Amino acid sequence: MRRSQVVLFTTLFFLLGVPAYAYGDPTGGSLLPFLFSMLAAIWAMFLIFASRIRRGVAGFMAKLRGSKPDEPVASEARDETIPS
């Protein structure tokens, strides 16, 4: 999925899934289900993109340290034939 598709899906998910009340419930009766559904959506997005997030954070930390990883990442690794 492209980034624009993910943003569109997430926006529609939040806009269509949340009822529009004219007042705020002071007891939190409608607040907690709303917050839990948002937390579930954020957690699902994290689980879907967890490897990409980890790779990005690791790359950012490596840039801050000024070092490069010893082993190439899977996308940069070349296939080698095993001599028989």
C-alpha cells in the first residue's frame, strides 16, 4: 500500500467509526470506548509496520552514532552460490 492509501484508510476509519455527539459525557461513558478503539487502531498499524519502524529507528540511531552495521541488511544482501 502506498502512503496516501494508508492515510486515506486511517482517516476514513476514524471519521466513519466515531459517532458525532453534540455534548461531551462528563462521566467518560463514551470517552473510554473511543480511546480504546483509537488505541487498537494505533496498535494494529504498529504491528503491521513493526519491521519497517524498527529498521528506521535502527538506521536513525546508527546515523546518530556515526557507525554502520557490520552485516548488510536483507535488502542489500547478495545471493551467493555455494561451491560444491
